[in-house]
Amino acid sequence: MYQSVMKYCLHHPSHTWGMKNPGLYQWQQADIMPRSRTSLIEPKNPFNYEVGQTIVHEYPLHLLNNKFPYSTDFSAVEHLNFVGRHFEFGPFIISFENIKGGYRQALFWTNQGQKQLTLDPSVEGLREIAYECFQATFSKAPRELTLYPAVGHMFAQKLKTMEQKDYVTCFKFGVLSATTTCVESDLYNNNVISPDFAEFLGCLGKRVELNGFKKYSGGLDTGKTNTTGRYSYYTQFKKNEVMFHVSPYIPQNESDPTRKRHIGNDLVVIIFKETPDRVDPSTFQSKYNHLWVVVQKVPESLDKKIYYRVEFFAKSEVPYFDPPLPSPNTFESSQLRRWLLTKLINGERTILQSVSIFSQRNEALRRSLLQEICLPFISDDS
């Protein structure tokens, strides 16, 4: 058993969720958002907006938290695992490479999620490593702490399982089409799939028949009853699955508002705009929708290629996240899919991590899983 007063350690990495370069890019506010006759959105408070960042140059397209660090980085190398429990921070796990000298990796598991750290060579002792982990995650560390070694193949397997449960790899994005007005109720009532809308959907994914569909369905009916329609759009992207809830494909009637039940519960919504009207964010009432992207096909270009203009709005509690939207905010159709899926997946992961109604639920689940895994190694007097 290890127990001691924590020692001070100078080096600790920092992290801002959702951003590779925190402070360099940010949301735009309605009051100072630049106005243009080509704008797709009518800015309203208290939403945040992104219509193009003027200083974006070849920004890398990286998915946030798109790997399993324990399964990929730790299980293949010699490492040590320790567990503990604290009245303020709850149960926790520390995993770190068992090497002497040089930089090494550590992984800290708490109800806040996983945090991977690069340890300075001067950080050697177990207590110093623990201090480093707490400071990097909570900006403070307990004065005294008891740590217990956790060994065995079954423990390592449980860590891999918990890691997989904590990483979202399946996404469902709502898709609405605006052909008359851009008010939310009219978007849900629209049943038209125009040639331009169908062309855009083809950029996102592949049309699939739901009956007998075996992959991620996003809650859509894959049986023979077709209660959520016969078809939808689906894609795979960097080991993630995405099912699109395409509004006109989902049956709609007054007694069973199936469209609203599915798309209204999606965190991310795509609006394909085919009308001169601007989208009015204030008409969207769902407590679950948090991020919207508005896409409009650009009139025929001189090079005969297809281009799309893109703008975003989000609820005020959503932090900014990568990649930044470039200016001009247009994409050639062959480039749109990769950029947009990266942005939307990062957006949903940021919402789940940062918005309280989702993050609190995730923290409670992590705490329960950590308690279950750590308890067999912790003595009753800790």
C-alpha cells in the first residue's frame, strides 16, 4: 500500500476540449456577426455562429478522441495499473509505462473520462505521477492518497471494455430540407426530395434499405413494418458509423410525429436550404438539438463543378471545436463529405463532453463503471 503527502511537480500538460489551438478560432456572436446578402442564417441571440474564419490555412482534419489509447498504446507495452478512491474525486485508475528515464505515457481514468499525459523524465515516483495526473485533470491534487496495484489479464480486459463504452463511434444526424420557408415546423412538414437534395445526400453517404439492415440504424426500424420508412442514408468514416435521419423519408402524420421524435432527439441537425429565406435559429425548440449546419448549393459555377456554401449555428453552451470553417465558406462536392463529417462528429463529441445535461449523465456512468472495476482491489479502510 502506498500512502504519502503529494510532492510538487512542475511539468504538466494542459488540454482544452474540442480545440487544437484554443483561442485562435471561436464562435461569432449575433451582434457582431458579419452580414452579407448571401448569408444562410438570420443571426439571433443567444445562439453562436460560424460563417467562415479568415485565417484558416490548410487546417488538418483530425477527429477528436478517435482512438482507444489503452487498447492501442498501453496494452502492447509493459505498463503498471494502480487504482484508488477519494471522497472528492471518486474512484480512479492510473496506468503508466513501466520504463526508466526519458518521456513516457500515462493514462488517468476518472468520472471526467480518460486523460492521456506525457510525463517528463523528472517525474519518477508513483506519488509524483499521481500528482501530475490530478493536476492536469482537476487543477488540484489531494494532500494524501492511497494507491493499490491492480494486476491480471481480467483487469486489463475490463479497462478495454470500459474504454470502448466511453468512446462514441456511432452517430445519428438529422437532415431537414427547406423548400418553402426556413421555419422549423415547415422543415418537418416538407416531403420533397428534389434532385439537388438527393445529390447532396449522395455526398454524405449511401442510400440503404432499412428492412434487414444489419449495421448501425440510429434507432430506425429495420424490421418489416417500415414504421420509420423504407430507406435512409448511411456511411462509415474513420471507424465511425453515421446514420442520417432524413426527414422526407420518415413517415409523418399528426397522431404519430415520428420525424420530430427522431430528429428532435438528435444533437446535430443538417439543413439543406433551397429557398431564398434565411434560417431563423429562434424557431428551433428541441432541448436536444444543439448544433445545426446550413448547406446551400451554389449556383452553377464557371468550371462546371458543384459547390456548396456552409454555415453553422449552435446553442450558447456548446464550446467551439475544430476544424474551423474557412473563408470563403464554400466546398467543392468531392471535398465536402470529409470536411463536414469531421466537423459534425467533433461537434457531437464536444456536446457530449461539455454540455451539462449530457456530461453529467456520462460522468455518473463512468463513476459506476470505475467503482465496479476498482472495488475488488481497494481495502475497506481506504
